[in-house]
Amino acid sequence: MNENYKIPILTYHSIDNSDSVISIDTTSFKDQMRFLKDYLFNVISLNEVVMHIRKKQPFAEKSIAITFDDGFKNIFSDAFPVLKEYGFNATVFLTTNYCERLNNWPGQPDSIKAQPLLSWAEIKEMSQTGMQFGAHTMNHPYLTRIPLKDAENEILSSKKIIEDQLQEEVKFFAYPYGDFNTDIVNVVNQSFGGACSTELAIADSKSNPFILERVDIFYIKYGMIFKRLFTPYVSCYLKSRRLLRDLRRFF
Ligand SMILES: [Zn+2]
């Protein structure tokens, strides 16, 4: 065990060729999964990630976790077969009121084209093959911009809807747009085992299980960066990207 090994939690959205900020093309996705397989990476579930954090146990080297936000239908057609072939598990965060519909919730930028989301039948099939499902609210709002009661309903109802469909406990949540505050985290903390943020960093055994840092594939999809994700170089690279992003938000 390397005490200092950090765990990259990857965030994917859509597997398509539109080259949008939330897309990665099928070939690159396959290449990335093959890289993880060839170099014997250990794909672990969010459950295992949180278990390590709670027990303050260091992560085994080459551990990594895979997540998908929003629940695009192309996860079923383009990602699931590859994950199944390699025996990798992943967590898909669902926006429950939009399952079987398009991702055209209010607040979706115009640059993101409308695309179909997973059906419950597809979700059930993937669940039976070991994929995990998490809640991502019902309507994908900015949770801090609506009354706390409404935010609570968005969070807890989306959990219940998935649990009713799959007949199993939903343990993880992802904040839409990475938008949260202390009240929101408290609500999530009372009903879930952990939650993913969009904080751009590599998680480690000291991470807060309710604000897990992730690496959005947008920042590493080109060139060799994905393959260098597991080197110290990438922590510096992500830090500089994060600074740039924070500066842009600030201005
Ligand atoms: Zn989302």
C-alpha cells in the first residue's frame, strides 16, 4: 500500500461524437477503458471509495472509480458493453423526471444538444449486471437557488424513485452543476452514504465522503493526459486548470 496514493474518480457524461463539453467519442472512451484494463487498474465502486475514507485506509495503487452524470441513453449502447467486457463497474447518476425523455431540463446551455436519456428497462438491465445507480435530483436544478424544502424534495424523491424502480438502496448522490452549500450537504448526509461534487481534483483517504472530488473527462480527454492521470504531473495540471476555472467564475 502506498499511503499517498490518490483515487481518481472519473466523471463522464455522454459518449457521442458531437465534441461538446460533456461528450467523449466512442473510440476515445474505448481506448481509455482498454488502457485501464491493459495496465491492470483496479476499478472500484463508490462504496469501496467511501469505505476506505471512513476507515482511513489508504487506497491500493492503481485504484480508480468511474461515474456518469445525467444518465444518457448512449451509456447503455456505447459504454455498458465495454464496461461489461472488461468487468468494470461504474455509477450512473440519474435525473429521474427526465429518464426516458431528453436532457432538455431548464438551465441546460444551448451548446449541449438534446439527447435521449436511459429508459428504466435499460437501467434495470445494467443494474442486474453490476452497474450502480445514484440520484442526481428529479429536475436537475441549482440546489442552492431554490428553497431548501424544494431542494430536499428534489434530493429525497429522486432517491426514492430509483429505489422503487430497482428495489435496492440508492447510496450515492451527485450535486447538479456541482452546486451545494452546508444545508444541502446536510440533507444529503442524512439519507445517503456519500456524494460526488465537481471539485476538480483527485480524491484521497482524507476526502469528505459527501464532497468527493472528481476529474471531469473534459479536462483530460485529449492527447496523452488520460494516460498521465496516474502520475504526479497530473495533480499539478489539474490544480492549474482548477485555478483557471475559479478565476473565470470569479470574473
Ligand atoms: Zn448533471
